[in-house]
Amino acid sequence: MTAAPTAGLAQSTGQTRVSRIAPSGAPVDLTLPAAFGDYQWYGNTRFTGPRTARQFFLAPAGEHRVIPRHVLPGARERRQSMRGFDAVVFEAPDRSDSALVLSGPHHEATTWFGGPAPDAAGVSRLLATFRFADSSSGAALTPASDLLVKQSDVALIGRNAQSMLVVRRSTEVLQTLPPWAGMPLPGGELWRSGRRLDPGGSSRVAGTPHEWRYLFASESVAMDLVLHGPESGKPSLPMGEDQVVAALAALSGRWRG
């Protein structure tokens, strides 16, 4: 992205300040453009170790109710009360797939088995591998011992009707940033990168801000923003690219830990 003067850009748009807890338990402070709306927050993390390779998806509390209704219709359910959350196992009637949900008062974490659910002893061993702590500002899912199990691919994911924002520690994404210098912003650097769309989607967004994904990085945090538009059946954002870049000047963040 060609660099441009940034003086006055931050004053051209409103800002929203957000403080969240990442799935690793790290506090994350973000300043986001108000022009793109408020986000509902999700997360993702992966764990690897001896006999352990597991990915968890974090979501607002209650979303797991779609599993027995739509994802695995008629699924059998087993529920175990833990300190501060419930562990809920869903298993398809034909045992072709199953999931474990750690369901707290504010958030939940779900992992899929791709086959039959573990028995009660297997679920207990899995639950002993992790610590789940829920709060109104986010849920942390961490290894009980980081000597045996390593945590990676930690991301906060903001979603709304207009856009999707993926937030990670900058050190985890340095290798994926463009090799050229980004446009300097008050809080970091900004790049744009072409989106991977099918030919029909590409033609619908050509010449609009939806043609690009916007990458931002500071010393501790990296953000990947996609604006939803005609490629996903939504109206085009009523902003030109200069206006989008001006709004993005509000971006800043700090990943603490």
C-alpha cells in the first residue's frame, strides 16, 4: 500500500475502545474505527502435546444450542458440572461425530472429535488437561501444564454484519505480513492485500474497498480486517477507499502477555 500523510486522519472518524481477554488469558486493548460498528467476539486456539492435538472455538454463551438442533440433529447429550462451567458432550445418533462444549455464564469453548465421543473417563482426562476461566470480557482456555501441552494459534475474532476482524499477537503473524513497508499510521502500519475470491466475487467487488483485506500491525498486536459486501450478498459499504483508510487510522492495540 502506498504511504500517505496521516496528519488529521485519526480526527476524521470516531473510535471505539475495547478490552478483551484472549483465549490464552492475555489482556488485549484495542482501539477500533466506530465506522465499522460494534463486534461480537469469538476466539480460536490450538493445543498440541503427547497424545494431544485439539482445537477449540470460543463463542458467546449459548451458541452450542444449535448443535443438537441443526448440526447433529437428535444428538445425545451428557452434562457434567464443573467449577464455574458445565462440560457438555454431544454425540450424533450414529456416532459419526461429537463435540465437547465448556459452557460458562458468558462464553463457551467447543472442540470436535470427528467420530464417537470419548467415554466418561476420557472426557475427565481431557478436562484435566485444560483450565477454563470465564468472564464478561472473555474466556481463557489454557493448559493445566505448559510443560506437557503447548498452546498456539490464539486469535480473537470480532464479527458483525459489516466486517470480520481477526486479532493476534504480532509475533505470530510476522512471517505472513507483506515484505514491503506499510503505510504509517499513528498506532502502527497498514497494508492492503487482494482477497482470494472466485471470479464472480472478484468482479462484483472490483474497484470497491471490498476488493481488499486490510492488515494492521503494531509492536504487540496484528489485525486482519475484511469488509463484507457484494461478494457475500450484502450492499457495498457507502465509503470510498480514502474514507476507509481514514477510518482505519483509528486502529491501535496492545497485546499484554
